Amino acid sequence: MLEQGKISSFQMAFIVYPIILASGFITLPTISSQYAGNDLWLSSLISFVPGMITLFCIVRLHQMYPRKSIIEYSPLIIGKIPGKLFSFVLIVVNLHGSGLSIRQFAEFVKGNFLLKTPLLVIMVLMIMLSVYVIRQGLEVLARTAVILLPLSIVPLILLLLLIPDLNPGNIFPILSHGFVPVLKGAVVPQAWLCQIYLVTFFLPSLSDPKKGGEWGLIVLGSAMVSLTYIYLLVLFLLGPHDISNKNYPILVAFRYISRNQFFEILEALLLAMWVIGNFIKTSAMFYCSVLAIAHLTKLSSYRMIIIPVGILIVILGLWDIPGGIQLGYQLREITPFEIFSAYLLLPLILFIIAKIRH
């Protein structure tokens, strides 16, 4: 094993939760409301199903091939050359997703807080922090997530201050346009929850591997509940039409509190939540990428490729995306299908082949 460190399933949950929702809180309400309208909260409930299928496949494959990640056991299932190609596709998608994630983080910070700071500076600073943590190993990443993640959730709890201003009537009429718009609105959230696939890189390092699937399911359920909470809150506050016209509905909600309550620093808290959540997400996806590349190339240590891979992630985050509009199109129209193909269909096919061969 390249990674000698050990973490618990509980610590793994703290790493994986922000992978799914660190960026989802900001952008997913707008995307879902454009299709589902006031039924966007139903879209978040549906998103649980594909994530559960992905988790089931990954956990069962891990039970068949313990102490190995999907990069290591795929050649054992489908053959050496097809397995290498399979692994290469997964690595490319993960690197591309890491680049898009850090670019999305930089766009939000620059567009709303650090208006005169170049995108490249924000992205490089985030990657430098991630490089430092990853070089220390998985155990340090896990402890960092356990300490910081609760701090990033506090601002979401403070959104309950909006209760006097909420209008639950915005939820009606339910399913007025049928179920098809709900399914369309669920496409992107489903893809985000399929990122639970990345637990495959943490399961071999668990000190209590039998609890890995259980905690993975808890993460999925928590992500679905959290997403539904945000969907309902912005729906009750803004209404379906205003949500679809806002780039960052949750930022509008925080600013609404600042105008109407005695709290005046909640925008700063949102920024802190965004930085912490994306720091954990970037570090975790970065770690999975370097570990996967090291497994594929049979390196003796993944630490020697951390900096080159970090540079590559920054390049992918800037490449072919001239601005925020193009980034939004990428996240809405292209990225979900990349994630579905790589994180849901490929593990499902691999699991089916493994079952047949066994």
C-alpha cells in the first residue's frame, strides 16, 4: 500500500461530506430551480438514489478486493490493458473535476469578495494549502477535516434566523407541471452525490473497514438532508422565480440577514464556510488524484508527484473556461454527464463483471 496511515470510518465521513456539498450549497439551488421551479426540493430527495447505487457498488467491490482501490483491482476484473484504460479515464475525470472545483471556488471569491484579486492567485493559494496537507499524509487530512468541517456548518445553522421572513406557501402547488421537471432538476444534484465514489480511495486505509459502508450511507443521507434544507430555505425566502435568477441564492439569504437582523458579519461567515469546505474538498480530490496516478504508474510514493499534479489541476481549472458564464454552462450541461459516466456507470459495470466472473 502506498498510504500507510490509518483513519476511522467516522473520519472518512468528515472528508467525504464536503467533497459532495462544499460547492453544491452555492450553485445547486439555482440549477435545480431552473428546471423544477418550486418542486426543487423533490429533486434533492431523488438525488439520493444514484449516490446509493454508486456507494453499493464501491463497497461490494472493496469487500471482494480488500486493501485495494478501484485503480488496483480493475485490471484484476477486466484484464490488464482494459483495466489500465478504465483507470486512466477515472483519473482524467477526477483531475478535471478538481480543476473545475477550484475554479468555481475562485470565481465565487473573486466575484463577491476579492474583486481585484486575479483568479490565478486564489487558485494557487488554495492548491498550496492542499499540497502542504497532502504531503503530511491521510491522517493529517482526516484530522483537519474533523476539526474544520463543524466550523463550516455553523453559518448554515445561523440561516434559521430567517424563519420570521420565510413564506412556506412558496412550496405550492406541488407537482403542478408533473414529475418530468423534477427529474430534470435532479440531474445535477444526482451527479454531485455520485461523488461518493471517491470513498474507494479511503476504504483500504480504514481501521474499521466493516463500518465503511455504514458511514458512507450516513454521509449520503446527511448530504441529501442538508441539500433539501438549503433548497427549502431559499425557496421559502425568495420564491422559485427569484432563485432561478440568482447566481448564488444562499449569498442573497445571508445578505438578507445582514440587512434585517443585528448580525452584520454573516457574509464573512459564508466566505469562511466556503473556504473551509472547498479546502477540504480540494485536498481530498487532490489526494485521490495523486494516489490513483501512483497506483496506475506503480510508484513507490505518491509524494513525488504532488506538486506536478497540483500545477496540472490549476491549468485544467483555467483551460478553455474564459469566464463565469462558460463555467456555469460546464457545470450544468457537461460535468453531470462526466460524473455519471465515470462515477456511476463504470463502477456499476465493473461490479457486474466481477459478480459474473466470481
